[in-house]
Amino acid sequence: MLQWTTLSLELGLLALALVLFVLDLTRVSRRLITLLAGLGTFALFLFSFTVPSTGTFTQAFILDPFALFLKRIFLLAALLTLMGASTYARVRNYTARMGEFILLVLLATLGAMALVSARDFLTFFVAFELLSLPIYALAAIEKGNPLAPEGALKVFLFGSLSSVALFLGIGLLYAATGTTFWTRIHTVLFPVLFQLGVVLLLVGIGFKIAMFPFYMWVPDTYEAAPTPVVAFLSVAPKAAGIGVLFRLYFEFFSRWQGDLTAWITVLAAVTMIAGNLMALPQKNLKRLLAYSGVAHIGYVLTAVAAGSRFSAAMALFYFVAYLFSNMGAFLAVAALETQGVEPTLEGSRNLIRRSPLLAAAFLVFLLSLGGIPFVLGFWGKLYVFLAAGKAGLWGLVFLGALLAVIALYYYLNVARWMFIVEEGEGSLHIPGSLLAAVGIAAVVVFAGGLVPQWLVVPAVHAVMGF
Amino acid sequence: MVFWGNLLNWVIWVPIVAAFVLLLIPEQRTRFQGWAVLAVTLVEFFLSTALLRAFPRAGYAFTLDLSWIPPLGAGYRIGVDGLSVLLIVLTTLLTFLGAVYSREVIRKHVRTYWIALLLLEGLLIGVFAARDLLLFFLFWEAMLLPMFLLIGIWGHERRLYAAFKFFLYTMAGSVFLLAGVLYLGLKAGTFDLDALRGVAQNLPLHVQTLLFLGFMIAFAIKVPVVPFHTWLPDAHVEAPTVGSVLLAGVLLKMGTYGMLRFAIPFFPSVAVRQASLWMALGVAGILYGAWMSWVQKDMKRLIAYSSVAHMGFILLGMFSFTVYGLSGGMLQMLNHGISTGALFFSVGMLYERRHSRLMEAFGGVAREMPVFATILGIVAMSSLGLPGLNGFVGEFLSLLGAFQRSHLLGALGVAGVIFAAVYLLHMLRQVLFLTPHQPREPLMDLNPREFFVFLPLLILIFWIGVYPRPFLRVLDAPVAEIQRVIRPHLSTSLQTRVQEPQHTPEVYP
């Protein structure tokens, strides 16, 4: 007896994507299609609160509160991306390809949603590819931009490489265990193959979440790709990758008597260090946010290293904070770009005069990313540290806190250009849809910082299934 | 409703809410904004003085205990004791005077300035009112941002360097604090101060030592205790006048306040073991600060280093753990805020007139600005500890306490008083009396607005100097509380020495 309701969110999204794709072939205006896409995504987000939160569809696909929580994150990421995309497309002259754009974003979202529900390696791989392939195309969608092919090629090459590593890893794991179902592993026949497989698996996921040392493609691609795409790219695949990592941790690795904590601890530390240090000298806002994103993955990996149910919940919460702060920041950059402003530190000079609302929102995002109290990001960091402390990883906590101070330097440096440097003329008129997206994100970051428990408690409930 | 009926709660949130309301007022209407801020800060001052009526008494008043983040055990817990309430009133007073002063002085980004000032005020009060370790940490961190903006936007030439240095230095200290806060919170399952106290004292000694050092490093950077002081001269010199006033007057006290409220009561046995170390660092601060002040040409830098010296007295008194030392240290926290605040206002007014902070740019000010010269003289005397003025009382009691513990440290501390006289008189001579080398255009004496800024400070200088008893009585309970916590950990010989005196000291009945 197949529980089709378990798939209802995925099926709904697929239907939405296909209907909009067909509509795009007719004479319906692109604006209407974008609007429908946004409304549809939002409707699915609301719908996600009514679907039964547990169920399986064969043994390969599971719906549990953990997956559902992440799926909501993906839907919100897609929604914010779509809100930012239409104006951006108009300014950058690719409105004609908005239909494809929407289709690709929705399919990537679908891939991410399937990925966090996967419970066997074949589903996992298919979902992984479904998440990856649209992103290659999205990175190149802005044909007129001379940088675009390079950025797209980089993400494509690295992405393919990660797929290869993943596939090889899966093969080895199959050879070692004789099954692709995570829950059916009883004996490991060839421990060496198994370990090699696990390493390759980590490599494959590492590319996706931009973990050290697989983050080299990130800054170039982020710089070249259209900013709303980057906003999506900086959150959804990373959340999906971390979600999979947690599921593997609890359902797969736990059946094998090995211990990944030491590895992940080192990776988390190195990722934090690399991301934060590389972000320091950046002058391009998109590159800066790219490296800061790497650093944030380091913080989330700290929670992965802690490897407890509590830490999984805290990682979920961290991603909520990161979703709104980071996407907000990227959308604010997109807003600048629509006004012909270069996305650099210099370009953002005196933003407080030129567009006070955008500047205030940007400050909120920066503070949240930097982890200053009373905004959402602070709680994210605090909870992750708390989870790591509970697991006894005080070294990581200390390193993370220390690096957070370094991180504040480059975040505040952005604030300095926006608020303190005074030359810079011409007021900006930020288009409404972008301003709305930025505003919503800012309000969530700010209000969530005052009542974090409204988000923490659902996150804690979401991991009860493990 | 508990939340709305709590006076302390109002005192914390009125300025913060006012800061957000200010966003609604159009940017160009600077006059209206100025009056509005003045009104808010004045109301705020009176609200905070109303807190005083609950004292002296033991324990905490105006307490509020609401659950905030239940899974974490963090609550919205506030309440004040005598020490907090004095510091809160100091904050509101200095902010009000700062608002009076700034109205005519700040020309650019006026609205943003007021917002930063009001936010700073509210968050500072929050720091002193928090009865929950996590809440305290939140206020402690959040307070950095408005101060960063105050220094960075309205400061002098090297303001950005100073702002970043201030921010990153303090944040670096907070890392240790954060680690300690999290560790304690995890151990106790709550962040309630009273509960934490019991948990902290039962930890193994080496853990206690580590945590104590973690807390103390964060607080010592804020005070600043000598090896951690390098951010202070830059921040003070580059900050706008009101920034310096609040920085010296209130922010530095957050460090010593944190020691008294958290580090010492949480880890009394470690505090007792390390008392000599911290007293020695206090003396180092007194001497080093005084010597550095002596050679400065820039008045703001001179006062900045004098702050290092004065905070050394507080540290010296506190860590003697005697009744005299503790009450002297606490009173000195208030005194330093008043005197140094007034000194920074004076330098600011001189700067407004001649756009220089160098002493050699002035001379003969006494003839041109007699009223100002008189005030500056009184303020400087209060700062160097002339008997009859407020500085004397605090320093005298601190030193008395220090002598009870260690004659050597006490004696070295007394030497600091003499050095203070040297550098402050040196400044007075240069600025007020020497005839300038070349004739300069004459300076206007104080206008009524500027005089009004000094007036309350002068009243307090004389009041505390002549009749400190009401202030000391408010501090009685906090002093007794620290003593109660500390006493079991002192060796018996020390217990007799730091014991409550049989008769109250004759100097201050």
C-alpha cells in the first residue's frame, strides 16, 4: 500500500512547475507567471503545515518532521528568490527566459525536498542530481553577462566532479554492504571499501555545501551568477546537504561502529577558519558573502560534529536564521544592482543617505550574520555553540566564538561603507518586489531575535523522530 | 500586568522604544528631535531616581521574573540592588546632560545620533538591571553597536580606527565571557543568577579557576585593567564628547560591576586566592595610568589615562574584600563617573571654542573664562581626591581597605594619589594660567546651557564630598552581600582583619 500523501508536497511542486512551464508557452504575461509561481510556492508552504508529518513511500522515501522542516526552508528560499528575480531579470535583460528560470528554480527546490527525504542511495542520487542540474543552467541564464559562462562552467565542473565522487562512493558502499537501503545494512563485509565510500560520500556532499577544501568554486560562481540565483544557491543546497548529513549520521553511520566525530570536528574547524579569513580582504560584496557563507557552514558543521538530536535541532534553527539573514543580504545586493550600483564595498558607500530603508535592513542582516544579540543570527550561533558544548566540543566553541569576532570585522566594514563613509550621491529607488522581499527578511530576522523560542521549539520538535 | 507595572522595566525600555519612535520623525526636523530627546532623557532620569526610594535595603527590588526562552532556562529576569541603582541613575543623569550638551553641538546625521544615544542608554541600564546571565550577556554585547556608531560617525580624525579597535577588543574579551556563560548555563540548566551561584561554587576548583579567569578577562578589558587597556586611549580621544563621557562615566563601570555581580560571587574561593594578583594589577593601573597622564599633550588622552588610574583604585578597593575597600570601590565607581564625565565635558567645551585638544593651544583661559576656570578647577580637584570633594571619599576608603590587606600595595596606591595631583595640576597650569606664546582670539565664557550641564555634577561633587552617608548607606547591602559570600573562603587571620569594624569609622559617621 503506497502512501501517496507522503509525496503530496513534491507532487504539488512538480505540478506547479509543469503548469507554469506550459503557461509560459502560451501568451500569458511573464509577470503573471512569476506572480503565480510565488503564490503557488507560498500556498505549498502553507499546505506543508496540513500534511501528515510522518509517513514512508516505499523504503526509499520518508517524510518525517525533520524533512518537513527542511522542506519549508526550501520553499521559503524559493519564494524569496522568485520575489527578487522578476525585477532583477528585467534590469539584466533576461525577462524572456523567466519561464525557464521559474521552472529551474522550482525543480531545484523539488530536488532539495526529495533529497532530505531520501533513505536509500538511488533516491539520494537522483534527488542530488535534480538539485544540481537546474543550478548549472541557472548560473548561466544571464547570457549577456561576460562573466556568466565562467561562473556556470565552474559550478558545472565542480558539480560534476562531486557527482562522480558521490557515485563512486555509493558504488563502494554497495559493494561493502550489499544494499542501497540505509536501514537495511546489517553487516559490513569490506570495512576498507566502506570507509573509502564514506569519504567519497563526504566529498560529494562537501562540494554541495561548500565545505573546506571544496569551496573553491563558490566565490567565482557567486560573483558571476545572477544574484537571486546566488541567494538560492547559498541556502537551499547547503541546507539540503546538511540535512542529508544528519540523516546519514543517525540512520546510516550509526549502524556502523565507526566514529565520524573527529573528522567532522576538524572539517568544521578548518571550514570556519578558511571562510572567515578568506572573507577578510574581499571588496566585492558577493564574494564577501560567499566566503562568509563558507564560514557559516563551518558553524553548522560544528553542530553536525556534536552529532546529537539536540544539535540537529540547533542546526535546523541555524538554517532558519541563515535563510533569512543570508538571502536577505543577497537580495539587498540584488536591489543595489538593479540600480546600476556595482556590488562592491565602494558601490555601497553612503547607502544610509541614498536609501535609508535598504541600509537599515542591510545592517540588520549584517548584525545577524555577525551574531550580535537581539537578532536571529545571534541565537543561531548561541544554540549551535550550546549544542557543541553539550557534546564537550569546547575547543570548537571557543574557536568559533573567536572567529566570530574576526567575522565582525568584515561585516562591520560593510556597515562602515554604508553608514560612515560620506561621499556618494544620488538616491536609489529600489523596486517594490525586491524591497518587499528584503523587508520581510529583515522583519523576520529582527522579530525572531526577540522571540527566538517560536522558531527553536518547532526545530526541537522536528528532531523528535530520530 | 506584571510586565507593565514594573518601574525598572519602564526605565530600561523607555529610551529604546523612544529610539524607534524617533525613526518616525522626519529627518529634517532636528529642533523637534532635540527637544523630544531632551524630554525623554529627563523623564528617564526622574523615573530612575524613583528607583532610589526603595533603598537602602537588602536584596533586590523591582524584580521581575518572566520565562522567556524556556528550553534554555533563560528568563527575562531583572531587578536592582543598591549598586545597580546608583549606576543606573548615573547613566540616566549623564545621558540627560549629554543630550543637553549635544543639542547645539552635533550637526551631522542628527537623528541617527539621537537614536544611537537613546539605544545606548537603554542597553546600559539593561546591563545593570539584568538578573539573568544570558540577558546580561545580550545587553553587554548589544551595547557595543551604538557605541561603535557614536565613535565611528561623530568622532574625530582617527575615529574609524578607534571604533574598530574598541569593538573588536571588547568582542575578543566577550568570547571568554560567552564560553563561561554557556558552560555555566549548561551545567545549571538555567541562567538565573541565584541558581547559578550555587552551581558555580560546587564545580571543581580548576574549572572554577578557568571560568573565573574567563569572566575576569572580559571584564578586565572593559575596566580596563592595565595590560588590557590599549583600546581605551584611542577610543576616548576619538569619541565625540558625549561618547567619551558615557564611555568613561558608565561603560568602564560595566567591567567592575561585572566583577562584583558575577565573577566574585560565582567563584569566591578563586577570587580570594587571586585577590593579591588583582590588587597588584589595580596598583599597576594606578601608577601606569598616572605616569602616562603626566606626559600627555592631548587633554583627552590625559583624562583617558587618568581613568585607567582611577579604575585601578576601584580594583584595589574591591579586591581587598574589606568593608572599607568594597564600599570605597563602589562609591568610587560613582565618583569617577561624575568627575571624569565633567572633565570630558570641559575638554569638549574647550574644543568647541578652539578646535584643539592640545594643552599648548590654550593658556590664560582663567582670565577669559573665569566661570569655566573655576568649574574646571573644582572638577580637577575632585578628580585628584581633594578632601571635601567626592573623589577623596572613594579613594580614601579604597586605600583604607587596601591597607588592611597589604601595607605595600596600600602605600603604592597612595603614591598614585600624589601623581594624580601632579598631572592634573600640570594640566590646570597649562590651560588656565600660563600666558600663551602668541596672542589668540579671546574665548567666550560658558553660556547658560553649558553651565547647566555642569550644575548637577558640581552639586554631586560637593554632596558626596561633604556628606557621603546616604550614598554609602545605599551601598551597605551590596557590600554586606559580597562580604557574606566571601567570608567563608578567607583564612581566619584575614577574617579578623576584614571584619566589620566594631565602631563605624569616625571620618564618615
